[in-house]
Amino acid sequence: MSLSDAARTMLALLVCRLARVSSSRAGGVIVYHRVGGNGGDPSLEILAPVSGSVFRRQLHHLRRNYRVVPAIELMEAVRTRRRGQRFPVSITFDDDLASHVRNAVPALQRAGLPATFFLGGHSLVEPQPFWWEDLQRALDDRLVEPDSLPHVAESDLRAALERSPKAIFRVAAAIERLERPERQEVAEALRAAVGPSAADDGLRAHDIQALVEAGYDVGFHTLRHDAMPALSDRALEEALRDGREELAGVVGMRLDLISYPHGKADARVAASARAEGFTLGFTTGRNTVRPETDPLLIPRIPPALSAGKTALRVARTLAARS
């Protein structure tokens, strides 16, 4: 029998408070993407948004039960945590999404919490949606046919168009595995199918400056959002550099933090990021951050679409080996 969301929250509180008694030096990072509105369906959406009401409850829970610190301070907060103290947690956001400014910032400000936004700077001047955003719209609005995308299996695309649960992820994974030229072909086909972007999609330079003026940190998320472990050494070096200085110029300071596209990185990627002068690098994975964690391979916890599930996910992650 599944627990109610309220029961999950209560269990999370118990797990958290029992773990706090330990002297474990541990912390966690949460990674959000789109937030606001009525939320989404994780079986039909590549990045289903967390609803505005759930996001506010999640922030309330974090503020009351954890020490929420900027991402740049997390490793030090982990090293200095003592028995009985709250576990340090950081809140981060990936991608250049308009909902960061419209929805996330107002909620963060009301809660009085810091956050770090990892951006690529690809929409500084005009909307530049990525292929997975066009894919989502093409499937939601049935703007493609099962045989209309190159390099994508007709059976997978048909299943996604028929709203088969999780089918969209098979399509997205197939596209992600393509070499850059083939992936660009798919992106162009999707762009032609969905038509012009909304004028307010993405983040312009003034939106990013508003984030900084509101007191939030900005890190780099790369310009083209390629999965980095699959890149050649030269392409990896380019991915870590291209667009970084342009975005830093908008932010008004050097970008020393990076979150890796799709949350994917390995030791080679971390070494390259370190060589390019990044001091912290963030992946995705439900793991605890500890003093021995490689600062260029810091795991982050994806939230659930309910407050209770997220609270329990965070608590259990931080309680592991406490």
C-alpha cells in the first residue's frame, strides 16, 4: 500500500531527525528544471515541471529542516558539519528557462533561500529551443508523423505519439545517442515541424542580469548541451569553453561552477573541467555529498513531483551511511 504524501513527509522528518544525531559530515544538492503552473506528467514529459504549489511546499520543508546554503559553499558546509546540526543542502536549477524568472525566483524570495542557476546562454538574444523542447511540443501537439524524423525508429515515435507511458524517453535517448551531425538533422526536422518559438521562451541577457541582481549565483551549463562523456577530447574542450566568456560578460563575473548537460560526467570530463578552471562540477544522481566527494563530480538529487516524495528522497539520501 502506498503512503500518502503527508505520511511521506512525516516519515521524512523522522528519518532526517534521527540522522541528524549522527556526526556524519554529509550534504545534498537538489536539481530543478521547470517549476510553476499545475505541474506535469513524468510518464509523458521529458522534464515534467514541478507545480508551483508543490515547489513552495518543498522550499518550506527545506528551510525548516535543513541548512540551505549556496552551491559554492556546500563542500565547506559538509566538511564542517557537526553532530546534531542540520545537514547542508543546496538548491540548483538547470537550463535557460523562462520559469526561472517567472516562478522560481519569486518563490525562493518568499522563502528567503539561496539558489544557483546553471545556464548555457544560448538564448541571450532570441529564443533558441533545444531539440528535446521541440520534441515535447511535436508529440504533445501531434505535429509529426511516425515516419517523419530521420534516425528515429518509427515504432518508438508511434508509441510516443500514442501517449504510451515512457515512450518519449526511448525517442529522446535514441536522439541523444546520435552523433552531432545526425542529431542536428533531427533537430532541424523538429524545428520545421513545430514552427516559430514563443517570443518569451528562454532567458535573455536582461533576465540573467535580473537573477544576479536578485542575489542568485549563476554557473555554466554549456552552450550546445551535448552529453560530455561521449565527446572527443577536442570537442569536450570546446564544449567547456564555447559561450562561457559571453555568459560571464552578461553575469559580470567569472563562471567557476558548471553543471554537466544531462547530468552526465566521468573522471575524464571532471579532469577537463578542472583544467579549464572550474572549481565545482555537478552531475545527477541520488547520492550523498561527503568531504571525499570529487568537487568536480558532485551528485544532485532530482525532485519528485510531490512534496512528500521529495522530502523522503532527500532525507533517505542524507541518512545513508550516517
